[in-house]
Amino acid sequence: MLRNQLNRLLFESGMSESELATRVRIDQSHLNRIKNGHVAPSLITALRIADGMGVSVDAIFHLDGRAIGSETVRAARLDRAPDEADRPGGQEPKGIVAERPSSLKRPQAPHPG
């Protein structure tokens, strides 16, 4: 589940929800639904919110209490799923797929020979 720190960051910055919505160019009611966890923002909206707050995206948005950038980005850079040692309690991280399901794999061209 995607969680966020918008309440805390708005409070600490002294910025109102209305002011942030204007900076981000979204409706205040949509920002409120994001802030309260009722909807997840699109990537563009998440980037705009981070820019409007003057922080990085992973300073605002978290997966199950972990920063999005931690294991997800490391796995993407290494082009692999995180090792079991990277996962808390050896649990499979949510949102990371190690390989494509067979239904999405591209058919292999036959090798001449």
C-alpha cells in the first residue's frame, strides 16, 4: 500500500493544502484524497507534489512504511529482484516482479540451423 507524509510535511512547512494544490496544478479535493490515502497519485502528480514541497518523491511516498527508493531502485539498477537478504523477514517485496509472467513473454524466433 502506498503511504505518504503529506500531513507532516505540510504542517512542518506551514504551507496550506490549498497552496500546494495551486503549486502542483491539481484540484484541492484530489490532493486531499491523495493526502488521506484514498487514491494513489500518478507518477507525474507525485513528481509535481515533491517539486511543490521542495523534497524528493521518496521523502513523501512510501510502500508499506519503506521508502520507495530503497530496495525498488536498487533492484532496478542491478536488473534483478532483491536478494532475500535485502527483504525484511525474507518476504517478497510488493510491486516488484522478478520476471515476466509467461503470458507476457515475447515468443522466441527459431534459430536457423
